[in-house]
Amino acid sequence: MQRENFLTRQIHDLVQGSEEWHQFRLEHNGASEAAAMLGLSKKTKRSELVRMKATGIAKEFTAWVQANILDYGHEVEAMARPLVEMIISDDLYPVTCSLGSLSASCDGLTMSEAIAFEHKQWAAALAASVGAGELPEEHAPQCQQVLMVTGAEKLIFVVSDGTEENMVWMWVYPDAEWFGRIRAGWEQFDLDVAAYEHVEFLPAAIAAPVQDLPALSIRVDGALTLNHNLVVFGDKLTKFIADINTTPEDDQAFADAEQAIKVMERAEEALGAAEASALGQISTVDEMVRTVATYKELARKTRLMLEKMVKARKETIRVEIQQAAKDKAAAHITALNARLGKSYMPAVAVDFATAMKGKKTVSSLRDAADTELARFKIEANAIADKVQINLGTLRELAADFPFLFADTPQIVLKAPDDLTALVQLRIGDHQRAEAAKAEALRAKIAEEERIKAEKAAAETVRLAQLEADRKAEEAAATERARVQADTKRQLEEQAASIAAQRAAEKPVPEQAAAPAATLPVEPEPAQRQILNPATAWPAPTGSPALRSAPATPPALRLGQINERIAPMSISVEGLRVLGFEPAARDKAAQLYHEHEFPSICAAMARHLGAIQSKQAA
């Protein structure tokens, strides 16, 4: 056997119709009862089925019904079974199965349990419907519960009188929606059975026999003497009216009241007829006429009062039953919301007025209201179960994202699969959006860090360059100071040496000193050297005439000076030692005044002459 909802299917060794089988049916919710449980049966009312399950008292049938309907039904079913076996090419065996508290007494089931068989007696309307391939709703619950309990793949539904001529059939397949409806219906039915309060179940009310009023007789003799029983009639009428129940509560009381109305009608008619008869016999019988009129009016007023009272009371009871059902429906919704923890339940359609329409008796009104209430509860329970599943899904999947589901009261009404897909979609979209935001933020931060790093690197390079320039300037200044110090020392030493030499030498004739005033002879190529600030001489004063020449914008470059004195050359420091400072600077080039060039040449000549003299000495 298969398993469904953790319940095991069982086959019970029971003979259908036996005492054990009837007891089994009372203890289980049978497939043949499913239509009545859902309020779809035309034979058994739901309230009647609740009473039978609650009290354990099975419905009793008359001998005629037992013999001509129930027993005959089993006979034609047995006759039809071989014909059906030929259709399905397999053997069928009557079997009683259960699945938890649900049961099914199958008219037939194959050994493989793949095909179930359900038979109904021939009825023209049912046969026409099945022949057209349409299973009436009244029979659908039984077929679907048989499929659910047995686990069969399909069911062959047959309508016949046991003969091949009068036989139609159709296939019925498992329907998940019907399965859910049947389960929910039995759950609510079991709750109603547990809460059952006994109400006396009576057949349709029949008015109780009442002692009718005496026959009215008014006769006039020849001497105009009235011979009547109006007093007796009036006493009986008055007492009858006094005994009428003017506040009926049940069907019996209403039937009695309606019977009293008929008695009043007959009293009116009898009084009218007696009056007419008496008046036909005499010309004036004033006392008789007044008496008749009094009793006639009394009967009429009482009849009208009873008619209005019966109509009003019936309407009142209808309203009371309807309102009581509405109150129970509202209480059920309140209980479901309490179970869910919040008012998630939507408005569930319920129409007691339509369900009670056309019902005349109190019992039929109550049964119609109770059946509609049960249908309402089943539907409401199914919605509450769906909401509870969806709330669990939200707690499981969306616990960290409550802000995404402000519309929870609306979306929990969706089908569970649709809600799961919606939750996953919203969370996925949110996470992707957050990831995109985080990536954009990371990119922004990275770009800011890159720019900051580039600025820091540029600043470091700038500061390093400034530091290098500062150190280079310091080194150059130090070197200039050293060269100047060395030059000054050398000049002082040379001056001292020359002074010593001149002191030791004899005076030179005037004409011998003449060459010193002229430029020295250019030394041999081997003696040529590049002037170096380290090889110093006394700073020339230059020609006063040349040094005081009008100033012009400095434009003479050091390179141009070296080109003019080639193959000799001199540096900025050499010119500085000779007494010539740069007048300007063009980028890396040092600029001098053009008018200083002759003085530079003269200073160089004097320097070379001094070297020559020193060498000679």
C-alpha cells in the first residue's frame, strides 16, 4: 500500500452490509457520506449526518426502501460487475479501505489497485449526464474520496440496471483540488460533530387534531321563536381562541396555529351561513343578528391576528436563524485571526439568505443555514491554512528583510508557491541593488584613494625636488665659498711671493718694464690650458672707461664668450674670479653685458701674463 500524509492505507476484511461493516462506517468518514458532508447530497442533509455521527444512531430505512432501493442496488451492481470487467479487461473485487479516519467501500477494485469501480442504479437524468461525459457534482465527492483512499489511478463510474442495454460509463481521475476540499470538509465536519448539541429531530410537522366548534344551528318556528345554540357555540369559540399558542417556536406550534386559522375561517363561514339562513326565515331577529355579528367579528379578528402572527413569527425565526449563523461566521473569522496572530483573514463570501430561500419549515431553515455555515468554515479554514503556511515562509526566508514586505496582509493570500517566488524575487532584487550600491561605493572610494595617492606622490616628488634643489643650492654655495676661500688664499700667497721676489730683486730699468704693459705673447699650444677658478690671480680692476660704459640689456651668453676666445674656454666661476658676475639668467644660461667682453679679454690677458711671470720666476 502507498502512504499519504503519513497515514497508512489499510484494507479491512468486512462484508458490506454486516453489523461490523455498519459499525466501521459509524467510526469512519465514508466516501458515500462525502456529498452530504459538503452539503451536496439531495438525499441526506448535513445536519442529519452530524447528528448520526455524534449520536451513533444510523439512519433507518423502511422495509420498502431497504428492499426496493438498497438491496436492489446491490443486485444490479453484482450483475453489472462482469460487464465492467469486460470493459477494463481485469477482475474487480468489492473491498473496504481506510486512510486514517477516511474510508471507502468500493464496489470494485482491481488486484493492482490501479482501477476502482463505482456503480449507481439506472436513472434517466443521471444516465444522460454520464453519457455526455459530465459527472454530477452530487456524485463527485464520493468518486474522489474513493480515489484518494484507495490510491487508484482512475475510477470507472457506471450507471446501469445490470444489463448491457441500459449501461453508460465514464472515467473519473484524481483531482488535487477535490482532495483538498474533501479533507478540509471532513476536518470541519469532525469539529461540528465534537461540538454537537442535541436538537430533537422530528419529521415534518402535522397539525394536532383539535376539537372543532359545534355545528351552528339557528331555526325559526312559526311563532318567530328563536331556537339556536349561539351561546354554546360562542363559549366553545371563546375557549378555543384562548387556547391558541400565539408565540410558536417550532414547526409543530406553527402547524397548530395554521390549523387554528382554518378553524376560524370555518367559524366565520358557519356564522355567515347561519345568519343568512335565519334572515331568510324571519323578517327581523335583531338580537340574533347582533349576536351572530359579534361572534363573526371575533372569529374574523382572531383569524387575521393569527395569520399576521404566524407570518411575522416565521419571518422572525428566519431572521434569528440567519443572524445566529452570521454571528457564528464572524466568531469563526475572529478565532482564525487569533490563531494567525493578526487580522490577516479576508472577507470570505457567505450567503445565508440565498441558502435559506424557499425553505418553509424551521428544521429546513436551520439545516440550510448550518450547511452554508459549514461551507463557509471550510473555505475560511483553507484560507487560514494557506496564510499560516505563507507566514511561515516569510519567517523562514525574509526574517532579515521585513522592510521589503509592508504589504504582508495582501501577499499572504497568494498561493504558497507564488508567495515563495515573490519573496525570492524581492530579496534577490534587493541584494543585487545593495551589491551594486556597494560596488559603486567601493569604486568611488578606490578612485578617491587613487587621486589622493597621486596627489601624495606628486607632493612627495615636489618636496623631494625642493629638497634636492635646496641641497644642490647649499652644495653650490658651499663650493663657491670654498673656491673663493681657496682663491683668496692663493692670491694672498702669490701676492706675498711676488712681494718677496720684488724685494729681493734689483731695480729694473724703466724700459725693461714696458712689455708688462702689453699683452703677453701667446703661449705655445702645449702651454695652453682652460682657465679654472682654482688657478687664481688678483682680481682685475679692468679699464675704468670700459667698466663705466653705458649699460645695455644683458644678452651675451657664456657659450658665446667661449666661442669667441676659442680654443680657450672659461667658466662662470672663472669669470667671477676675474671680477665679472652674471648680469641675468635665461633658464640655465648665464647672461653678461656685451660691453664687458673687452674687459673680460683684458683681464684674461693680464691673468696669463701673471702666470707667465710666475713661471719665469
